[in-house]
Amino acid sequence: MNWDQIEGKWKQAKGSLKTQWGKLTDDDLDAIAGQRDKLVGKLQERYGYAKEEAQKRADEWVKTAGDGSPELHHTRGR
């Protein structure tokens, strides 16, 4: 997965994100709207991560966002 794919499938991605970071509210998820920089900011705010740590964790999440969620798997050949 990459950030462009996440933005396009944000409704499905929100569930995975909520599972990963339960402190994020529905309002937070609506505000993030699949944008990396907004997710990083919310992770800093809710979890107290330094910017670099929040970026690293966000990027790790996006790499595995499709795992276990059929709606988020990239389908080859489409």
C-alpha cells in the first residue's frame, strides 16, 4: 500500500487505523482523511511521539494496511 491508495480507500482504512491506534477519535480520522501529514500530527498529539517517530510509525502502518483487510489489498492487473 501507499498513501495514494490509502486516500482512495479511506473509509476501509479507518478501521485498520482505529485498531492500530485506539486513541484516535472518529473526528480525528475524519480530519486525517488519508493524508500522511495529518496522521503524523494526530499521532504526535494523541501519543506524544516525536515527529520522526510518528512519521516512522505512520509509514510502517501504511506498508501493512492491507494485511488482514481484503478491502485494502491492492489487486494486480486492475
